[in-house]
Amino acid sequence: MPWTEKDIPDLTGRTAVVTGANGGLGLQTSLALAGAGAHVVLAARDPQKTTAAVARITERYPAASLEVVPLDLGDLAAVRAAADAVLAGHGRVDLLVNNAGVMAMPQRATADGFELQLGVNHLGHWAFTAHLLPALLHAPSARVVTVTSTARHRARRLDPADPHLRRGYGAWASYARAKMANLHFGLGLQQRFARAGVSAASLIAHPGLSNTDLQARSVREGGAGWVGAFFEALTARSGMTPFEGARPQLRAATDPRSRGGELYAPRFGSHGPAVRRPVLRRWALQERIDVLWEVSARETGVPLEVPPA
């Protein structure tokens, strides 16, 4: 039988942090985790959307244990403040789902001068994960799930000399590169967990073609061109629901049989049940992970190394 949210084990006593938790895949992820008994920290930027998300979850699960932490991944000071708020209330974090992201944006910069898509999709999550590392390592067997996309297959290498694409920016090229960074981050983090001998695990997920506001926003913002309009129409007609699209990241986060370094995705690439899929494009993989680590630490000023157990 295909894996569904009904297969999530009892999560009572666990603390889960979900970025971008107030809409789309993040909301569905938070809903499922809360329904399984977890205390869910909704880490998101838009307060009105977050209030509506809390109302939706509590309508479905009146006894849900929820907490709201404002998080703007495009501002490292705000990322630090959000992580401090989580750490102040929780000695341990059992699940971290790095879900939030933007797609095919016009050329813009974050508060710290980073190219927007790399800054929000990867560098913000890099810093957030690094700040939460003490609480993750304090959990008996924490999991970090980072959400990527099949767009990564079209990515160019990350250039350490021009990580923010100040030369030759392209909205889709930037998105593909950011999603490849998500993959390399998830794999590199697992390497560091394994090297340190800790019980935490890092996994990767991609949702396939899911009908969320991601496509519509890319069109509204004006960076996606005709490709964005095409995908918006395609997902509206044949995309999976957010309920279905969240299953890969939920399985990566909760399936007792899942292991660090694994990738979960729809069986047929863009559609289908959530299954484990092979990690492709392994040529020069270690080199690219190492470059990502160097660039991410340099740009954010936040190191991410796991101390030995």
C-alpha cells in the first residue's frame, strides 16, 4: 500500500519546526505533524497567513499543540532571532523541515545583499539550521528534511567568485541553482552527522508537480516569463494537491525506516506516491558539497560543523 500521512507514528512529546508553515506544502506538513501529536512550531514570515494557518489546523485538530515564530529567511538577523526564540522555549528539536522557498523571482537582493533565491531557499535555511543545531543534537534522533526540486537537474555549478549571479542573472537558472544547493546541503549535513557519530539524520525531499501558490506567485512577481505561465496552467490542471505533494517530506521526516542521506519524491517524478528515489548526478558531488559549505559559511558568517558525539 502507498505511504500516506496515516502511516505517521505517534509523535506525542516531539517538537517539530516547519519553515514556510503558513501555506502550501508547509501548511499541510504542519497539519499532519500536529495531527500525529507533535508540538509544531510554525516558522513563517506573513503574520496574517500564519494566523489563518493556525485557525485551520485547530479547526481540524482542536487539541493541536502549536506555536508561532516569525521567520524571514531573507534577513539573517531575523533568522537568528527566530532560532533564539525556538531555543528559548525548547531544549530539543526533533524535526526540522526546511520547506520555505521562492521560485523564479526577478533579480532582487535579501536584506544582507544575497541573491534572493539563493538567500531565501538555501542561505537562510543554512543559518537557521546551524543556530538550531544544539537543540537538534539534544534530541534522541532528530531529523532535518530539506526540500529540493527536479529543477535542480538544470542547475549550473555554484561559482564561489559570483555566488549571487551579479553577472548573467536568470530567474530560472537561479532557482535551479538554489534547489541544487538544497540537495547538496541535505547530503553534506548527513555527512557531518555521520562523521560526528551523532544520531541525527539529514534527508531530502521533493514534492513533484504540486498545485500551490508557488507557481502563481512566480507569475505575479514577473520573473517567470512564459515558462511560469505554462507551469501555473499545468499545475492547476494536472498538479497534485498540496495534501499529496507534502507526503515525500512527511515520509522523510517520520517514517521509522527512512535513513539519513535518502531522497523521497513522487514515484513517477512529478506525480505518484511518496517513495525513496536514487540521488542522481553524483559526478563531482563531493567537490560541489565542499564548495557549498565554503561559500555558505563565508557569505553568512555562520559556520555549520557538527561536534563529535
